[in-house]
Amino acid sequence: MFYTDSSAITKSDSLLRQKVQEFNTARKLKSSGLYPYFREIESDQDTKVMIDGKPVLMFGSNSYLGLTNHPAIKHAARKAIDKYGTGCAGSRFLNGTLDIHVRLEEELAAFTGKEAALVFSTGFQVNIGVIPALLGRNDYLLLDELDHASIIEGSRLSFGKTLKFRHNDMGSLEKALQSCGTAGLKLIVVDGVFSMEGDIANLPEITRLAEKYHASVMVDDAHGLGVLGKNGQGTAAHFDLTRQTELIMGTFSKSLASIGGFIAADRVTIEFLKHHARSLIFSASMTPSATASVIASLKIISEEPERIRQLWTNTRLALSELNRAGFDTGSSCTPIIPIYIRDDTKAFRLCRMLLEEGIFVNPVTAPAVAKENSLIRFSLMATHTSLQIEEAVEKITRLSKKLDII
């Protein structure tokens, strides 16, 4: 972190102003021309976007199936606005439940292989609502150290005791389980696909240990739905462990071309969460257009399985080309490919240089990853062409050599 000179803060400044003035990271990056955040996109989220009036190849999107501008989804969103208006003017708990919310929940339950589902306004709200609702003072929450920030925030709101285990390290998980008391609920929460590293949770071993130590398992499948498993049903389906995975969480802002989130489980658990998840009870409902968009996306996924096949073809091509060029892509085996730079400044510089050459990627530094693991997050869509991927890899390689990254 960078900080301002404390002598510039006067006695008349409030404590709040003093606190915010001390944060100088963004100003430092902006002054050096390396600030990579809040870049304004002037078009839809496709493989090519417009920035400052110029076309840029997009390799920073979570739209894995390339559905955000699908005509059928846009048509569904417009129809929903015509029928229901632009918002629900209340929470699901009170006046904000629409028939299409219920329809979506039924379709999500069927899609994930669970008895029931519950829709929230964002994926973040799912994790900060479900985790505290389920865990009391005598309970235990076991987290992979690289779990998503929303899971971490959910743990902070919970009265249960949180234990972290090393990333995908089953020996570390078992030790954490052994340290739990014999009484109380033990809930293991992991990402299905880890959002920065691009690797997959070792769900077979996690569920085996859960059974051995009488724990429950929740998978955050934000980046697994539409990507893994038969018909994109996610990580649990990929390993044929849907029954052993008691709770499946997902978001709509990735493969499902919208905004929102859900939790799927047995009917009794969902009924409990309807009356205990505060982020559901005290937040306005998911908008009609967003809800209709997800329903349309699920239909397209079932009718166009070739999209998932193409996504994996693109993934194999990109991984092969990046590894052949000499990049460290860690243990990624999914459309999320980390290109490890291990130097914050070089990561920011490479990001800027690539944008100047018409390639959009995301730099990832601490605290999103460990300080020594700064990376460029290169993510793929089913709609990328092989020529677009090859162009991006060529430019990343050439500029990385310039910066002595490879």
C-alpha cells in the first residue's frame, strides 16, 4: 500500500477524512499511467468491445458461454419489462416475489439436481446470507484459503468458528476437521472453480472427508455452472457428487448472462433459509428482466450444448499456446487461465501495454491473490475464434519478453 505524507493532514480534518486520505494506491497508479480499474466499455460484452472509440479484444470477461448479447435473451428481458416493469419494489419476503422468480427457482433446482432453490439479488448476497444463517456459536466453518471474498465476508458475519485450510490440500482439511469439537455443525465451503487460479476443488476427497467427520459440504459454483459437468450443471455434476454436495451456490453474472445468485439444496434447507437469510429478507428482489434473462439462458444452454464444447476447445488451445510460449499458468485446467507475473508493477505495465495494442485483460494483485502471486487473468468465451486467441497470445508473449517476464 502507498500512503500520503501524514504531515499534510491538518488538525481540522475529521477522523474519517484522515482515514481516506491515507489511501494513496489509486492516485499513485493513476499518476504513473498504470491504473487498470474502472475502464469504460462503450459496447456490449462480446469477444470484441469498444473502449475510447476503438475495438479491443475482450479476454477479461466472465461471460464464458458468450450469451450476454444473445438475441433470445435480450428479447426475454424486454418482454419481462413490458409485463412486470423495471423493478419489484420490495423484498422476496414481502411484496417482491414474482411468478417468474418461482419458475426460475424450479428450473435451477432441476438444473442442479436438487429438490429446491432460492434466488437472491446477487451472488455475493447468497454467501453473506446463507453462511451466517446456518452457523451458530457452537458450529464450525471450514474454508479453503483461496475461497471467494463473498465467502470470507459470510464467515465474518457468522457466529461459528472459522478454520481455514491450505488450498486444495486435503491433509490440511483433515487436520482442521479433527480440531473441531464433536458437537455442532461442521460446514465445508469451497469454490468449485477457483476464480483467479482456474483450478477445480478436489470435491471427491472433500466429500469423502465430510462423510468421515460428519460434516456438510457447500460448493460456490459461480465459475463452474455452464462450464463443468454434463450440460454445464457444475462441479458436483462433473464429479457425479450432487447428492454428497448438500448445498450448491451459483451466480447469474457469468455463464448465465445476467445478475443475481441462488442456493440449491433439499426443500427443508431452502425453507429454513427463506426465513433466516437476512440478505434475502432485507434486500429488494432480483429485477424482472434479470430473472427472465436467466430463464432464457438456461434454455439456450440445454438447446446449444455445442457452446460448452467450443469453450473447452478454446481453453485447450489457449493453455497450449501460453505454455508453449513459456508462461506459468499454475494448475489451471479451466477457461480461467492465470498468467503468473509475480511482480505487481510488471503486471500493471503489461495490462496497459496490451490495452494499447487492443487486448483487454485483468491484472490481479494482493489482496485478491498472495502478494508474490500477482498475475494476468486471461479468461475465455465460447465465442472467441482461434484467430482471436492466437492474436492475444502473440501480443502477450511479445510484450512479456519486452518486460523480461519470460
